[in-house]
Amino acid sequence: MFGKLRTVLTRLTRPTVPAPGAPGPRPRTHNLFDAAAAYVAASATDDEDAMDEAASWVSPEALSFGVNELACRAVLTLSRERGVSPDAMARELLGLPGPRP
């Protein structure tokens, strides 16, 4: 399972390379994690132009995966720092009541 996930991630994060001999400087390539970080940061500051730009760097599926991965990592990091469960942390961030017994 992890081998297949690694293969998919490698394909999604591999930078695109311009055709050999293409004139001009090489444009900066973005991977799904670049796009997800830029998209979420722009979303947090309500910057529609930056959100649109970041969303154009990768496919919608890749952006969705990257945003989900960023959310998971953020919840895990915050829950460890605060000494609470990931479920409690996620619910707190969303302003939801605590988990039901």
C-alpha cells in the first residue's frame, strides 16, 4: 500500500521539465505541496488572486490531496503541542463541541 502511495506522490510532485532546447529561462515549477501551502495561506487571508494562481499550478485533484495532507499535518502538530487528541484538536479548530462519549 505504501509503495503505491509513494509512486502516486512521486508522479504528482515530479516537476515538469520544458522541452529540450526551449528558449528563455526555465519557469519555476510547483509541486502539489507548494500549491497547497500557497492556496491555504491565501485562503486564510482572503486573497482570491493568490488562491487562483496557486490553484493553477497543479490539477484540482492534486491540490485537494495537498490541502488534505496539510490539514492532517497541522492537526497532528497542534494536537501534540497541546497534548490533546487529534479529534479534539480538529473539533476545536472548527468550533465544534467536544467529542461525544
